[in-house]
Amino acid sequence: MPASRPTDVSTLTLDDASLAEGLVSLRDCLRWATSEFNAHRLHFGHGTASAWDEAVALVLGALHLPWDIDPAVLDARLLPIERRRVVNLVRQRIEQRTPLPYLLGEAFFAGHPFEVDERVLIPRSPIAELVEDGFAAWFPQWAPTRVLDLCAGSGCIGIATALYLPTAEVDLVDISPEALAVAKANIVHHDVGKRVRAVTSDLFAGVAGQRYDIIVSNPPYVDARDLAGMPAEFRHEPSLALAAGDDGLDIVRRMLREAREHLTDDGVLIVEVGNSARHLDAAFPEVPFLWLEFERGGEGVFALTAAELDQYAASFA
């Protein structure tokens, strides 16, 4: 008789129920999820940087466990319903390329949890470091009292600012009522409704006559080329919050023209433009944008003071 041929294990599959039965412990789930993410070449850019980190975030999030869990729990047996929940989330992450924060309904920004879904961008801005520091680089002697989070989305920047600056009043402005519905839920979740309000507005139109110590924004800034080449995960995010014309500066140009009217004389404009930073420098070579550096990484965030906006107003006209 001819010798039997070895089985090609790559052709073997398990149904999800059988698979869930085999994932006995938390450690099993972490190992399996990591292997699956590596095998399917996922893109990581919404809070994690590797298959392992993504697996940890997914499994702990699915089981409602904290990030600093005692390692002894890794070998605890999981309930069947818990195993099925993990398997289902891993399947969705792989097959639909849905970013993990959307699957969990939560993302962390500046150390605080925020509700997120596909109506808003997933928080990931390096501006979090400025928030945690209370924007002290510009306000070393006194705390800013009025802050505008422009193009606020989930409201994470403005609400976190209110949490770190307990005397500040914050306006969250966005053109999307759907995004602001999420922001309002986060206002309630963090119990800051007495100091934070959400305003539906096309940039500054809804806050006419208002002036702020800080205008901070993570607006749409993705140029046409980058938008076309984005991994599938980013296509779950609202295009309204990403796309900003051929060079990514459609919204930022308007901000530069209009921001000074809404800043105090000691105020500062802080804006994230990501990869479109090169386009901004090319468009306004005479303007001394202060490009900020961050300890935890990130780039493409500039600051201009009210005085600098006055000085270069003709450039932005």
C-alpha cells in the first residue's frame, strides 16, 4: 500500500464553537488571538502597535478586565460564554477589519475612557500629552479658563481638558450632529455637563462673539493621496472627519483665517495636521509654525499664538 500523505494542516478549520471549547484559559485566548492577527496581517493604528498588544487589548476588553491585571489570572479558566465572546470579536476584527475600539465601544485618551462608535474618529492624537500637562508651555503662571475643541468628534480632547483643568469651561464644536451625540454621551459619562457644552457648528459659525484662551483641534487633514492608500481599518471611520481636499488643508486654511477673532490676546491655536504638515509648510513658508515634539511619539501638531496670527494675518487671507 502506498504510504499515506501527511495532512496539510493549513487546510484544517474549526468551527467557532469547537474553537471556543479549546480556549480554556486567558493565556490560551491571548496566544491564539496573537497568532490569528499575525496570520491575517492586520493593520494596527488605533491604540496598539503589534498583534500581541492588540490581542491583550481585545481579550481584556472582552472580559472587562483591567490592563494591570494580576498575571496569576492568566491561567484562570474562562466560562463558555466568555470564550465565545473572545472568538466572536477576533473573527470580526479579522473578517471585517473593524478597528478594535469600535468593537469594544471604548477608547482611552489622556488616561480616561471615552465611548466611541463609527460616528466618530477613534481617539489617538498626541495632543493628549498637552492636555495632561494642562497646556503649561503656554500658561505657566495661570490656568486657561476658556477652551474650544474645534472639530471635536467624540469630545475626547475637550472633555479630557476639562478633567485636567477643573476650572476651565469648554466648548465642543463639530459640524456633525451624529458625532456630537457621541460627545454628549461622553459629557454625561464624565459628569462635566456644568462646564462642557456641545455645539453643532461649521467651524466658528456657532460660537460667534466667543473668545478662548486655547483653540485646540484635530480636524480633517488627510490629503487625497493618503486617503486613497489607507488600510481597510481606517475606512470604518467617518470620511467627513478624515478627508480635507487634495493637500489636506481645506479646513485648516479656514481655521488660520478665522481663529484670531476667537482668541484672547494671550491665546494660542493648536492644530494637528499629521502628514499634511509638509503641505502646510509649503503653502505658508513665511509663517514660523511651532512644530511640537512629544515624549510618547507623534508629529504634525503646530502651535501659533494670537500675536503670531496677527503678525501673519495677510498670509492667511
